[in-house]
Amino acid sequence: AAMFFEYAKEFTAAVKRAGGNADFQEQAMLAERCCKKTQIYQDLYPDQETRLDNIDLSNLPTEKRITSEATAVGTNSRSFFGDHDFFADSNSMGSVEVAQEKPLKGVEMEQSGNLQWMIEEGWKRDLQVNTLPEQLQECLPELHPNDGPHAIFEQPLERDRAESSCICTLALIHDRYDIFTMPQPPSAKLLEKQWQILQSIIRWVEPTYEKIHAVLVLLAIRSLGKSKAVANQCPQNERSPENVVLHLIEEYQNVVPSVQALNAAGIKYAKGALHLHSMFNLAQMLQGENVPANVCQLQESIKRDGVEALRFYILFLLGFMSGLNAGRGSKFLTAKRAESFIEGVRILKYLLDASPCGIYWGYLCSRAHSLEVPCQTAEELVLIRLACLARVEDRSAYRQLEECWAALGSGERSTLLHHFLADGIEETAFVFEFLPDCVANAVRNPSIGLTCLLEILICLLNMLQPAAPGLLANMSQCKLILVNLSDMSEFIACVRNRFVFETCVSRCKVRFTGGRVQLEMTGSNWARVNEPNSDITSLAYSVKDVLQKQRTLETQILHQCFQGLKRTARFSLTAETFPV
């Protein structure tokens, strides 16, 4: 059953990627390929071409090698931009000793000649966007579209994203606004003033050759960590995307040959960014997905490793997020999306000076100001976090969110208030990974909707909270429990019956693996994913709808009574102050 449902999910995803118009022969080919991708099939019949030990990329075009002095962590290195402040003010970083690079004499290290030329000299000459992909593929074999590791593990979209990230990083470093914004429509194009802010961030990062080389390699190999075929060949406790890439760097450089050209400083930068990304993901904070405890972990790590680790991580984030939608330039970081990203990076400037809660809620309050909505009360703070989770970009979408929230009963809202305000530092917090995807799929699915998803989250919280003490005993984080909802996200996109979804938690299985709680939808749920609405399910939903409306009415009556009592109290106080 497990193999069948894994195959079914792979097959439906493959058909969607094919545009839904595949003929019978194409569907048969897709079916065979998806069957061979399942974990059970791979265990029984390992594909020798995708075994990490068997991969050989030596036939790919490789960069020329030159001998130069190696670099290591020390003092007095010159960046491409010299010394610059971040947003014209870097005093908040002044108390931290900055680690920079210095040459070590007498030590020889091979570096990539072509890539070094592209980084240091090529942009001063005639590099054009139409030649960049081929030049990057020569310098970084992982980007080769036909024979690179992304092609071997069938990750064409991830390869395109990696290539776009590298192009965007070089455009940012060398102030090529034209290349960065080339794929963007004029109506949504990144503004010149936003570009200048991004340039000030780049100056604050102080990109040296070692940083640029390391970030290009990291961007080229990062998405290999998402490959199920790669992850399944890693130790059971090292299968998160970041740990998979770390495992490749340490054990399988034949799969990621560009790593071999990095010197000690470059490898340290790359590994450090992966470690930071595993504990704190800026994209998750921008979407309201994580909690202040994640900011606290980042804060402690930077205090230990120094601000250079943060500078490199932000350089990595700039490239990674710019390439999310692929393209020869940045399709993703348009004017609208740049607002939240720039604000998120700006708030990290105060990482070593402010509290984790101040940084986290300060960012969310800035999002409230950009949407022109209030953020004073606890409920308003929760609503703005939900707005980030739902990727709300205007007032109209925010009003729809308020309507969904108002449809919940007072008890349900109270449960969600406690959940979304928990910081993971003083009180236990559940971080629902892939919750933004769940929200997006629920909104798109006419059978579900956001209110229904929020009700299911309450059921899930009621199921998990009694088990929290036992879960925390197995986790390194003090009061932070990570819950992977990727399986539920896929289920939400497919399920056709609202009643089936409303009762799905009772048929779920909770499994603890790799430091996370994994919510598995199980065969009992997937077997009912295409079940149509029947008279019984419609009746069950109608009864539930009546109960929901009754709770809403009770909440309104209680609110009106409370307001009446407040007015009575004010009148009594006025009468006592000004007796007739």
C-alpha cells in the first residue's frame, strides 16, 4: 500500500508537470518512471546510474586550473567594494570581531581559472546574459543540463533555479540591473531605489573572491538536497535537504565536483551557510512560518561564529531567493516581493542588538504597516502572521482573511491565538513546515477553503499537545517542535470531499524522524481522496455548518453583551463624577 500511494503521488505530480495533456503512451512512460522512483522499488532494484558511488562527471567540460596561494580566515582582506555600511549604518555590528581572509604563504591550492576570470575580470569586458548560462556550465559542471547531477536525478526545474541564482548573484555583485531584471514584466519590475538598497546590502556583505566562489558553488549544488534518490542514500538521521548537501560535500565530491576547487575558507563558508539554513530560514520568517525561537538559534550561532557567517548567509539568501522562479535573471524578486525581502534582511541588521521576539514581531509589524492594517492587539498580530502565511499582498485579500477568521468560534480563535503567539523560548511552539503551501492549496481547492484548514489545524494541535513533553525529550531545541506537513499539503491539493478532509486527522499517523514530527496521511486518507460528495457527507457538513453558525451567533451575542456592560460601566462612572 505504501508503495502504491507513493507511486500515485509521483504520477499525479508528473502528469501535472506534463501539462495534463499527455497521451496514453506518454502516461505509460511516466507511470513506469514513477513506479521506479518509489522507495520500495529502489530498495529492491537499485538504479545503478543514480548510485552516488557510480556517478562520474569527469567527461563534462571542466574549468581550467591555475595555481595560486590559498586563503584562510584571518585579517586584512580587500572586498570588491571596500568598507561600506549596511543601509548607511553598521554600528550595530561594530561590537563583533569580523573574520576576513588573508593569504597563507607557502601553501598551494588549485582554483578554477575560468570561474575566477568570470568573477574578477569577465564582467568588466563583454559578458552578456545570452552567453552566461553556457559559461557557468563550463565552470560549474553541476549546472550541465544534460549530464550534470540535476539531470541524473531528474531535477530540471531545480537546475534552472540554480542557474538563475548564479546569474542573479553575479548581476548583484557587479551592479547589472539590466541583467537582473531582464525577465521581469515592466509593470512589476524591481524599482531603481530597491536595486540601490540591494546594492547597499552587497556592499555590507563585502564580497571577496572566496565568498563569491563559495556562494556560486553552494547555489549550484544546494537543490540536490531535495532529491529523494539522493536523500535515500544518506544516513537516516541526515536526510534533511541541508544535511544531504553536507553529506555530499564530505563524502561524495564526485557528485559535486565544484567543491574540490574551493579552498578551506570557501568550504567553511558553504558549510556554515548550510548549518544556518537548517536552523533558520529567512524565507520561512518572511512567510510567518517559523517562530522567535528560530531567530534565537540564529542569534546564538552568529555570536559563536562571528558576523562574517551572517554576511555570507545573506549573500547566499540574495542569490537563492532571486532565482526561485528560474529564468535568465530574476523572475521572482519583483518590486512587490522585494518589499518584504528587503525588510527581512534589514531587520537582521539588529540581530546582535535586539531580542529574538523583537526582531520577529518587528518584521511582522513592518508587514502590517505596508498593508496599512493595525497590529496592536494579540488578535491583530495573529492576523498579520496569517496574512504572511497566506501570502497576502493587498487590503482586499486581507479583508477576505478577516472574514475567514471571523467564521471561527471564540474557542477556536483562542486556541489559534495561543498557537500563533507561542515563541518557542518561554513556551512550547509548534512550527508547521509547509503550512504556506497548505494554505495556498486550501484557498485554491473549492472544497476546502482557509476556514476549514484552520479548523483542521486546531484538531492537529489538540492531537499533538498531549504528546509535546515526550517529543521535546527527543529534540535538541528546548521548546520548539517541528512538524512536517508536506504530505498534508499534497493531500489538500487533491481531496475532493470536504467531509473527508475534515476527518482526515483521525486517519493520520504521526512519526518522529530526523528531529521532526512527520505527519503521514496514510492509505486510509489517500484511498478517499477522489471520493465525491454524497448525501450522507453533505448532511454531515450541513449539521456542522449549523453548529458553526450557532457558535458564531453566540460569539456575537457575548460580544454585544460585553460592549453593553462597558457602556453601563462608563455611564455609572460619569453619573458618579457629575451627579445631577
